[in-house]
Amino acid sequence: EVTLSEKLEWCAVQVDLGRILGYQFNADHLIPEDVPRAITMLDDLQAKIEKMKTELIDAR
């Protein structure tokens, strides 16, 4: 069961990543300080996705 806290965290990640990655397509607005944070967020997201995939496979 996903908690409200996890849902809110997921929404925040999506908004933050969307904002950062949106700038990737417009280099004039890319904030260099955002890049390391975006990479960390993507790594965290990748880990969460892998965990979710494992849980789904195990649930089958």
C-alpha cells in the first residue's frame, strides 16, 4: 500500500524533474546547479522503478 507521504513525494519528484528536464531542451534556461541534483533524482527514480519491477515480478 502506498502512503500519502509516498504519493506526495512522487508528485514532487515529477514536478521537479519535469522543470529541470524541460530546461534541457532550452539550453538558455538550463541552470548548471540543477544538473547534479537532476542526475541524483534520476538515479533514485531508476532505483524505485527497479524495486517496483521486482515486486511486480515476485507478485506474479
